[in-house]
Amino acid sequence: MGRIAGVTAAETRERLLRAAAEVFAERGYDGTRVADIAASAGVSNGALYTHFGSKAELLVAALRAHGPRLLADLLAADPDRPIADLLVAVGRSLPRPREACGHLIVEALVAARRDEEVARSMRGYVGERADWLAGLVRLAQRDGGLDPALPPDALAHFCLLLAMGSALVTSDLHAVDDEEWAALLTRVVSALATTGTTEQRGAP
């Protein structure tokens, strides 16, 4: 197995990222060999290393490509939707069961505790997510959707803790009533919003 005939380098990379996301989610980082991912993608180990320098690099690249991105998708679908509504919508989804790739963040976080190479890449990934969220907060503050006194970096960190924590405390470990959870989220988000909020316009 080398490069697949008729498949571009970009398509091979995407095939590897999809295979990596599925195999890591199923077997865990420590239980996955590079050869397992290459075989799942239908390419050789050499073809894999043409695109990725190590298993750690591939793990975080797979997370970037196929990890959770509900907020970004909702924002892209309706950029004028108030940020408070978006936060509630995303929060309501957190306790629900995820697809296999949705657990990829768990494998990455666990691997980062044991492997410094993974930790370095994860610091970059988490930092990017935090910066993006903080940017959304600042934009919503500018447009009157969130209290301007809120520290954006701290609120971004809070959102990351909720999102990543929900991947660990799944519904099969501890379930919560959907309506009660929604009521709590609405109350929390309302406390973050300013009086007479205006809709968010645009996004970074």
C-alpha cells in the first residue's frame, strides 16, 4: 500500500485524518499504532509519514479536523444569532451522547498527561480554541450582547471546562433532566448578558 492511484495528496491527508479520528476514539492513543491508522486509511506507513511526523502530531491534527465544533457550525449557519442563544444551544447538547469522534478530545487530554509531545500540541490546540472563544466574547460585548465587565479570557476558559468536562462525565455515568439542565443554562447565560441585549453581528 502506497499512495492510492487517482487520489490527491489532500484527499490522502483527509483520509488519514478520518481514519486517525476513528481509530484513536476506538482504541485510545496508547492502544493505537501508526500502522493501524495507515491500514484503516488504506495507505502505507511511509505515505502516512509523508503527511505527519509522529503519532502525536496526527492525534492533534485529527482533533482539529474532526473534533467537536458545534458552536462554529451554529455560528456559520446563523452569524446574526445572539451569542447568548448560541451558548445555551451548545450547552444543551453537552450531556447528550456523542458519535465516536466526539470522544477524541478525551483521548487527547489523557495522552497529554503522559506524553509531552502530545501536551505541546494540545497546548496549541486549546490555546487556539480559547482565543477564538474570547474573541467571540469581545465581539458580543462590543455589540451589547454580553456584560462588558466580564473578563473574556476567563469566560472562554469556563466554556472550555464545560465542553471538555462533558466529554468525561457522559450521560451513561450521570444523567441530568434536559429541561432542568436547559433552565440552569438559561439562568447562567442570562446572568452574563447585559440588560436589553442586542443581537451579535458577524464573527471573527
